[in-house]
Amino acid sequence: MTVPDDAGPPASPAFSLAVDAMGGDHAPDVVLDGLELAAERHPHARFLLVGDEARLGALLARRKRAAKACSVRHAPEAISGDMKPTAALRVRGSSMRVAIDAVAAGEAAGIVSAGNTGALMALAKIVVKTLPEIDRPALAAIGPSARGDVVMLDLGANVQCDARNLVEFAVMGDAFARSVLGLTKPTIGLLNVGSEELKGDERVRQAADTLRDSLFGENFRGFVEGHDIAAGTVDVIVTDGFTGNVALKTGEGALKLMRDLLRQVFTSSIPARVGYLLARPALDRLREWMDPRRYNGAVLIGLNGVVVKSHGGTDALGFAHAVDVAMDMVTHRFNERIREGLVRLSQAAPRLTDAPG
């Protein structure tokens, strides 16, 4: 695998991001409320807002900051939440498709959508396409840990992965942590059934050997286990999409269980209610730290553009956070960082990266 030396920087896109205005459970109102917040945080950003032009014009009239930052492009259709990806590919007039087309054409640096996840992934892979040196894109997200935020990938885009895929995920996870979390030397771990070097199957051990031998070696911490995710043992957790998705859903379930149990405990009796009042300041800080809106915005990385998926049921604050993630990736040259990482990897560990995918 080699990265062309003569590939110059692409022309600057006219728009920072294209935004699917009609995707999500509460679109387009929540989308525009989120952009109102995002426009205040990113005063120089320009958004291509795609959807029902008449409806969006009326809503923008009541949101001055968003109106100033947005240009509207009409799309007569919307992808429903239950539409199959194969069907979504045929709806060329949908807000999601028109927004993705803008990224593929170089008009926008990326897209944010709260719409159908499967449709977004399928359209992004086919229309935007993967970076030339990436075998498969991966789904990444940020989550809380005892030591701060942690990046995890893949979260479901690739159920089966080989060693090359895992190594590429590590490179992309490193670039993501640098761009979005602002880390200068993010530490990386491969999720495994044990921390010993002989644990796991051949693909995991081969990926570990390649990372140890590469220029990422000083930041590679070897194998990590499930409990290391919440502990924050490393900044980037790398795994296949099957394992990553199971771990993600397990963590979400555990957080929900903890919230439900706390609610039960503090409403079980009058003394418990008094205890809640005394503990409320600390509980409010805990609630803020665990607020899922802070971690809204899963990213399909490894593509020729930034693709961020907001949770369909989020509110304005959550959607604004997804925009924040996308803007960080655009501002900090996320894809260029991936290319640089692949060059570093190929120089030190050519045997795996030059192997056929």
C-alpha cells in the first residue's frame, strides 16, 4: 500500500457541511434548532441545508443565526426510518441523497444526518466512496470513561474483519482522537479476551504485531479487555464491528440500568428523598457527565468526506454536538491525518499494508 506523493490538496469546498434537514424523529425543527446553536459556536461555518425548501424557509425565518449560516437546497423527498438501504439508494431526490451528492461533488466537506442509519451508511459508501488506501470504512464514536472520553471503533459497519482492517481502524482511530479529542499522542488498544500476548485469534495477534512494529508502537498498549473501556485504560479501543456493537449496546444498557436504579433508590422512602436533596448537586454533575447528548454523533470514517450520524431521537443540543464533531473533523484535517498515518504505517510495516485486501 502506497499513498501517491503527487496528490495535491483538494479545492476548498463552498460549504463546511451539508445537513440533511429532513432526517430524524423530530425533523426538521430539531435540526434547525441544533443549527441555531451550532452557528453560534462556529460563526464562520457555512451549511448547505437540504430538504423541503418552502418548509425550511419558514422555519429559518425564526432562527436568525441559522438563517445567516445556511443556504437551502430543495429536495422533494425524505428517507423514512424503516426504509431499506437498497430502496434508499433508488430515491435520488431525497434530502439525504442530495446532501451526500454535495459531499461527493466537493461542494461540502461533510454531511450530518439524523436519518436512517443503514441508508446513510449505504449511500456514503457508494456515493462518497472510501479513501483510496482504506479497505473498509468503520463506524466510530466517543464515550465516557473514568479517565475522560474514549474513542471506539468499529461499532457495526464491519461484522467480520481481518488483521489489515484492524490495523487500518487503529490508524483511523488515532486520527479521530487527535482531531476531535485534541490528543497529541492517543494511546491505542486492541479489544481481546485477555491482555496476554498469546490471547485471541490469529487476526488479532497479527494486527497487534504490525502495530507494535510500526511507528504507532510507542502509543500501542497491546490487548485490552471489556472492563478497560469504562476504565479508560487507553484512548482508542479497536475491534471488529460485531464485538464493538455488542460492547456499545451493553454499555448503553448498563448506563440505563444505573439511572433507573438511582431513581428507584431515591424515591423509595421519605428519608431517601431527603437524601436525594442533599446529594442533588453531585447527582446533577453526574447526570451532566453521563448525558448521552454529549456523545451524540457516530462517525463513518475512512471515506472521501466527513460523514456524521446523529441519533434520530436527539434534541437540539444533541444535534448541535453532532455538528461539533463534524466541524472538528473538517477543521483539523481529519482525512489528511489518516493519509499521514497510513504513510507512517507503510514505511515501518509494509508486509501487512501491502497485502491484498
